[in-house]
Amino acid sequence: MNGKKHPCHLLRGQCNRAGYESVALIPLMVGNTTYGLLQFNSRHQNIFTKEKILFFEYMAGYAAIGLSNIRNNEEIKRQRDHLDEMVALRTAELRDSMEKLSAINESCQIGVIIFQQDKVLYVNSAISAITGYSSEDLYSLNPARYLYQDCRDALAKSPGATDGTEAPFLHSEFEILCKGKERKWVDGFAKIISLGGQESLLVTLTDITARKTAEEESIRSQERLHLILQASSDGTWELDLETMLLMPQPRLLEKLGYSKHIWSHSSSNNWLLKIHPEDKSRVISEFEEHIAGKTPVLDTAFRLQRPDGDYLWLLIRATLIRAQGSARPIMLVGSAEDISEHRRHDELKEQLEFQQVLLDSLPIPVCYKDCSGRYLGCNTATLVEKGLNRDELIGKTDEELYGPELPPLSRLMKEGDAALLSSGGMSFREVTGFDTSGSKRSILLHKAIFRDKKGKPAGIIEAVVELTDLRMAEAALRESELRLNTILNAINELIFYIDKQLRIVWLNKAAAELFGIPEESAAGKSCEKLFPCKPSLSEACAKGLANTPTDVEFVAITPDRKIFKIFGYPVCNRETRIRGLVVVALEITEEQKAKEEAALRREQLMQADKLKTLGILVAGVAHEINNPTNFIMLNVPLLRDAWRNALPFLEKQHVQNPSFSMGGMPFEYIRNAVEELLDGIEEGAVRIRDIVQNLKDYAKQSSINMDATFDINKAVKSSLAILANFIKLSTDNFSVSYGKSLPHIRGDIRRIEQVIINLVQNACEALPSKKAALSVRTCFEKDSGMVAVLVEDEGKGMEEEELKHVFDPFFTTKRDKGGTGLGLSVSQTIVEEHHGILQFSSDPGYGTLARVSLPPADNDIPEKSSP
């Protein structure tokens, strides 16, 4: 697989004893992993034709994939079981947190709103109760519709942090415009927060309309009754503006719980410390304004601490006394009245009125009962739901309203009340049953206990959320979804829907099986992890998930070398905003492999045709070179004999004439040099003959004989002889070492020479300069029991990614130099045909080692062998 053709090994001879004439062994491989061998035996010779072998190879490929899938599925199941446990745990924690948050939000009486500039991001139900607008209206309205400019200015002017620390909550009381142009007073807190990298304003609002109304009415009443209250107060007091000493009259001191002696020594000059902290700043401000002449009469109320620690509410009325003949105030005199009971009554009344308004503004039925189940109060939605008025409901129990036999839904709603009263806390559950009209309803029931002043349970608060329409819509949706899923699961293509973060939203059965994950647990998982490929889905689907999405189409390859044609179709909402992408993936691995194999065969045919042409040219050139070479080799012996015959005569001539010379050189030099010259000529002719013969043998078109045996040293020598000039041009530091007494190899020597030539040629081309070393050596590896040829260079080396693809057809780093990328792929096939192994190890920047390991021929393994 992986684009490479698996070899088929044919063995004969050694199986004859078992009665077999032909045996085919086909490795079961996926990538570089071998899972076993597929063996076919036959008692007939030449039974395994090329077509059968090709069929066996396809069978082996599918069998290997099956074995690989079994192992992968076991690991996937283990990981899936662990993942299911973690998902269940996290889901339970999230559900618990959501239930608590929902209960808190529903019971909250403080309105919360978050907005950026003029856009509302979030509101809770209490905001709807305060403003009268529904949640949908609030999200669509500009906040300026119900927040006056003066209230926004008040929030903006509230003090914030100026020292770089986090700003505190801003606080102010202001009016808002509610639905129907109703005005309400609210107590507002605001804070700048960051959402999505942008500044947002978080505002909380509490309805204080009743309190404000009461305060305004109190002020008007105090003005009308100022003179009457002066005469009917609980006492008068005087404040010396020079010494700030406060002196109440005895009746007032008695009301306050102080004796004259204690007040004079401890409180007359520090009376401001006795004012309640919440009232102090306001009271001081009002005193200062009156003393400054900004108000005609001082009229205020505040809490003053008694000796026992309790606080007494006092209504204070006062006026200034000025120095005679001067406008300078010297004393403040006034009266004080105990209004504690009035304040408590007003606060209770305001609280009750506020609670009722809050309840009536809720769109869901809310009521509260005592411990016996008797209705104490409810909101308007409860009256509408029951079809009763307030007088008909309050003070009654369900049994008094509907009789002893309660409707099924009412009976289910009452279940668990006794347990809740005894255990305390809250309950949250969904109930389905028939109501008084016989209609089947589903409701979400919230219950919580409330306590009396002593902390004992006093009753139950109950809120009902209608779920009937929602459950009916959900059932219809589930039915529609089931029909669509059935159709999509019947399709063999991968179909899955991803969101903008590339997380799985839905997938069909085919995609779930490929990803190795159940359909129900795939949601939320990263599709890039489940379906890794190149190019990645994030970069390939970018256009489909852009703000102006378009359909996408591309081809991707997975790590297990599967090829998919992928289509992406954007999914948008009604506002044409991108929601996600529907991805359809068609596997085209076999189709692509067929194309690649066809291209490989075409390239191999072209290379074979080139080699055939080269063989013809080599044969012709060799014939032309051999003729003059033979002429030289035949004439050199004749010249040697002629020289030896003429030498005695030349010796006599030299004796007679010592200055005798030949060819312009002294005879004494010629006499010793001629023999060496003739030997050199003869040696050169022999070298020419051997080189030509090696070229003829290498290029000769002959049938492959895998049953022959040969000496590996001979194959290396022959290969190096052919490359001698190329090696000389590539490096000045070449070495070769031949192992001694190496066992013979079974196979075709010419095919092994092709491998050695290819490896040495690649090593020469990798050398950066002629100073870099190149070595070739042969040896017998005792550990593996195989004969090895090692080609080591000091070239540029290969990166890890290059090593992964070094045997891939058409993969080359020398495309600009004419490289085809077939050399090592063909070499690996030849080595595997000889039952050997071709391996590479490389250190980038330092060099590469190529190792060819071949098994010895049968019964030819030496006891010892030196490298």
C-alpha cells in the first residue's frame, strides 16, 4: 500500500521435499508495518502467473488493512470507553451547576442588564418585572428608551478608580421610564466589565419607587405639619454652632435613654458618632445646607444610637437663631420625635407592596402556601391559570378548591411537600399529568421553603413553568430528525456538520465508523482530531466559514494515505450569518492509486526503453573500441620480442659509441624504459577492454535468473569500475573495503549491480566538495546472518521528513537536475526480490549511510568472516 507495489516472492527447490513445485509468499503490510505473510502452495510448476500474483497482492493488501483495523478498533474502543466516562461525569456536573444557576436567577429580585453602547447583551426576569417590558422587547430596545440622560450622567459621575486599579461599582438612584410611560425610581449599581475584548456596562436595578413615594409624601406632610409637630414632639434640643455642643431637654434625653450627667460627659460633643453610619453623611450634609442658608427649615430623619446599642428613629425639625443685629447663625434649635414604629410600618408596607408588584410582573404562576397547604398569596399569572380571583383562592387548600379527589397533575405537584418542609432547601423537577380540564400538561416545578422569624419553616413558595408546547415541539422535531438521520445514515459517503470552531455538531453513520466514535458522543469534538488530513480542514474550509461564505471543494490525504474529495457547504441563519459547514467526503483512494500506478508504469516503460537504447549504443561503441584495443594488445608482444632481439646489436653500438641515442634520448635511459613503456601500453589496453566488457555486461538485455549465485565483492568491483571516472570527479577521499570469504548470494548479479551503482551515484551527488569522503565496504553481519554492502558519504544528509518518503515513487530532491524519483523505489524492489533489506540512516549536515543486507545462498554461511 502507500503507493508502493508489494513484491511477491517465488521460492522453489527447498519446498520440493514437501511435494510443492510452486510457493508464493506475499507480505501483509500497511505502510511500513508487517502483519504476517499470505502463502499459496501448488504442486504444479509455473502456476503463479503475473495476473494471479497481482490478484494475490490485492488480496494481501485488503487482508492487511483488515488486520490493521482490528488492532486500531481495539485501541479506539478502550479510548472511547474512557471518554464516555469523562463525558458523563462532566455532563452531570454541568447539569447540577445549571440547575443551581437557574434557581438563583429565578428567585433574584434585583434586575440585571448588560449592554455595549446601545446594544443589550443580557437581561434577567427581574428587569422585566421592573420595566414592564418582556425580555424580547428589552433586547430589541435601545437602553436610552428607559434610562434617562440624567441617570446615565449620574452613573458616569459616580466616583471610580483613578490609580489604575479595578474600578468599583458605581452607585446612584434615578428614575426610569417603564412600559406605558410609567415612571419608577430605582437604586442602580454599575460597573465597567470586559466581554469579548470590548468594554461593556453591567447595571443592577432595584425598584425603590414605593420608598421614594413615601419619602416625598413624608416631606410634604412634614412641611404642612411643621408647627403642629413642634408643639407635639418628644422634646426639643439646642446646638451651639460655636462649640458644636448638643443639649437635649430632659424629656428628649429620657426618650433617648441617657441621663443628663452621662450625656454631658460623653455625648454632647461627639453626638455625630451616635448617628447610624448609613445616615451620617446625609444628616451632616443637610445640617450644613441649612446652616448655609440653603434651606429655610431643617427637617430630617435619622437613626441615633441608644446606650444599649439599639437605634431610635428620630424626626428632627429645626431653625437657625442668629446673633442680634447680625446675619451670623449662632445656634440651631429644634424638636425631635420618635418615629421608629412609623418607620418599621412603612418599611414593611413598602416591602410587601414591592414583593406583590414583583410577583405580578412575572409571566409564570407563583404562589406561596403555609405548612398545611393553604394559599397565603399569589401573583396574577396564578389566578389566570386557575381561573379564580384572589378572594376565591387565598385561605383555601387544593382539597377545598377541587374536592378530596385531586386532579392527577395537582396530586403530582403536592408530592414531596412534606419531605421538603422537613429537609429544607429547594426542589426542581418536571411533572406531567392531566389537569382539571382533562388536558395533558407538562410543567417545570420549582419549590423552596420560607421561614418565620425564629428560623422555622413557615411554608412553601411554588413557581410553575409551562412546558407543554415545548415538549410537543420537541417530539415533532425528534420525529423529523429521525427521518432525516435515517436517510443520511443510508448514504455511504462521509457527511458531518461542523460549527465555526470546527467542532462536530452531527455526523452520519459512515463518518462515525471511519472516525471510530459513536454517533451520540461525537458532538463537540474537534473534527481536525477525528479527521486529520493535508491540507487541514481549518485552512481548506476557511472560505466556507468566512463572513461571506462560499462552497469549497478540495482533495485531502489522511495519515493512513487515504485520499478524499471533500465538498463543503455553508449553513447560515436567517440573518445570513454563518453558523457552520456541512462537509461531504468521498473516498477516491483506489481511483488515485490507479492513476499513480499507470503513471509509474509509463515512467518505467520510458526508462526501460532508454536503457534498451543505451544498451544498443554501448554495444556499438564497445565494438568500435575493442577493434583498436585488440590491435594494440596483439602488436605489443611483437614489439617486445623485436626489442629483445635488437637489444644485443644496440648494446654493441653503445659500446662503440657511448653517446649513442635513440628518439632524442640517451640509449642508457631507453634501454631501461622501453620494457616499462610496453608494459604500460599493454596494461592500459587491458583496462580499456575490461571497462568496455563491464559496460556491455551491465547494458546487456538478458533474462533475470534468480536461482544463480554470485560473489558480492565481484558485483561491487564491477559497479565501481563503471563509476570510476564519476567517483574521481566527485571526491579525492574515496575508499573501498572488501570482506574476506564472504558467502555467495542467490539472485541476479546484474540487478544487484544496478542497486550499488544507484547508491554510489546518489552518494557522489550528495557530496558538497571533493574533500568530503565516500566509502564502500562489504562484510558479513553475524547478528542478522546476512551479507551487507555499506555506502557511506559525508554529504548534506537528509531530514526526517525526507527519510519517510525516500522510497516513494517520483519523490526526489534533484528534480532540477533531472532526477525522476524512481531510483530508490526500483532499488528497494530489487533488494526485496532478493529477500533483502535496504535501509537508510542520516544525520542532516553530516552524511548518510545506505545499507543493503542480503541473505546468503543456502548452506553457504561461513563460521567466521572479517569485514
